[in-house]
Amino acid sequence: MAIAIDARLEGEQQVLAAIGRAYVASHSPVVEARLSAVVVDPAPEIGNMPVVMVATRSTIEIVLGDAEVSAGLISAVAELAVGGWEVVILIEGHRSGDAHRGLRGTPCVLQQWWREEAEICFGGFETP
């Protein structure tokens, strides 16, 4: 799937906007937030990670950005999964190998994204 980039935005914000537009197109309302708004006492290195929440689908999509996979992220994903959320970790395509290794066994799915001209493209869902 490819979604046009909003040129007014930069980096992770473009990815968030593309995800939001995809859900809204399928009539699913979204809320953009930071991980600190949905996880109890998150580790400092992950609290500011952007997320898209889709309550009607019990889905939370986390944009990994430049952050490394950490014990704090794994703990947050486990907390969300126990709370009934399906967790999707969005990773830039070239970081796929590291994300798979770091999140192996974590209750989430990975989805790669990349830029192609004026679009953000998304790959399929993968189990780490």
C-alpha cells in the first residue's frame, strides 16, 4: 500500500499521517498520541514514541523511528497486549533485521515502511 506524503510534515509525522489516512479511509477513527499516554510508567527512552490508536480495531501502531529496540519497549508492548491491544511496530525498511532480532517472541507484528518518491509505502505484517 502506498499513501501520498503530506509535504508539510517531516519524518515520523509523515508516517503517522499516512497511517491515519489509511484507517480513516476504512472508516476507523484514529487518535495520535505518545506512548507515555497509553503505557503506565514507560521507560524514558520510549515515552515520546509516536503512536496511532484505533480503538474500534483494538490496534495501536508504534513508530519506532530512530530508537533502538529496548527492554522498555518490549515491556510496553507486553503491557499493551495484556490489555487487549494488537500492537504493530512500524519500522523503516532498512531496520527490519534488527527489529526482528530484538522483538523476537514479543506479542506484536512488524510492518516495514519506506519512502518512494512522493509516497510512504507499507509492506505486509511480519511476526518477529
